[in-house]
Amino acid sequence: MFDKPLSKLELPAKILLTLFILTLGLGYLAAVFTVYIGHKDADGKPAFTMKDVVVTYYGDRESTVLETISMGSMKPYYASEDEIETVIGWIDDGADRIGYEKDVAPIFKRSCISCHSSGGSESSSPLTSFEEVTAYTTVNTGLDFITLGGLSHTHLITHALMFLGLSLIFLMTTVKDRWKIILIFAAYGAIVFDVASWWLGKLAPGFAAVSVVTGSIMGLAFVFFFFVPLYQLWFKKN
């Protein structure tokens, strides 16, 4: 199978492999967009920066979870900056029940509970009571271990299968074997070290930043696996 160049495959095979590669490409772009949207507001400031990645995995040890997300991903849902300041001021004053019922509960009822309640789109993180809200007034240590576990097994399995399909096609290109081996090692190494950086990022912020490097290596490998086969399928001369 791998001895037959892509350019010499029959038309149905070319169409099948092309559609497979293009579909994976769309999926990869969607994944990159999802990662961008999920990280860009982590530090509560506009634009995606390295700090967003660090806050996602290591956290912001000088802030609480509620304060971080109020300044970041939840900020658009508040009616005004005054509401955010009220919530943060309540946290700074000790997050007591009286202040919650008087000042914070009305804000959350108006801006948050429609999603952060049973049946809402964010039902996994309810904010309908004092106890539920104060669970997020602890120090922000980034993603919890359960979430990391779920992300890790999904990332490892899906990316391993994606690059398996792309690698099998890439093996049919005329690229020299040593480059094929290097690119395959780069892709799978990046997958493993990317996930490892998430876990190590719980220990020190520098490890969290490693995920940007591993993600970039993975992206570069994907570019080769994407464009080289497409070129040889349709444009390379026999």
C-alpha cells in the first residue's frame, strides 16, 4: 500500500483521501478557535496572551476564582462595571452571607442564574445560593484535576487517532523516510508533552507556558501532514 505514490492512486481513492484530509482540517481549525475562545479572557484582559494560558492551568494565586471569571469570561454578562465592583468588593470584605443576600444575590439572579442553575447551560457550576457562590471565592488555582483528567483523555485519544490517519496518508508521499520519522515523532511527542504541561502547570507557571510551544509544534506537524499529501495527490507529476 505505502509503496504506491499518492499521485498514482485511482480517482476514487484520491477523492476519499482528499475529503478526509479537508474534513480533519476543518475540525482542527474549529479546535484552535475553541481553544482561543476558552483561553482569551482567562486573565480578565482583552487579547490572547501567555498570561491567559498560565491563568487557565496554574491559576492566579493572588485572586479568587469568582474574581478572575468576573473580570474575564463572565464580564459580558454583568449589566455594568458597578456590578462587578460590587461582587469583588464583597469578596474582599470577607464574602459574608449578609453582604451576599443584600448586594450579590440580586446581581447573580439578574445576570448569572439563567445559565448557572439546574437546567441551564452552565449547570455544572451553579450560582444559586450562598454556599454555591462561596465555593468560588477560594484562591484561583486553575483547572481542577477532574476537568484536567477529562480534557487529557479526550485530547490524547482524539489527537492520536487524527494523526494516525494523517500519518498513514503521509507515508504514501515521496518525502524521505527520515523526515517522515521526524514529523511523526514531533506530532506524537507534542501531543504527550502538551498534556503533560497542563498537569505540570499546576506546580509552576512556567510549565503552563510550555503548552504554547507544544501546541505550536503540533500545529506545524499538522500543516505538513495536511498540505504535502494534498499537493502530491493532485499536482505532483508522475
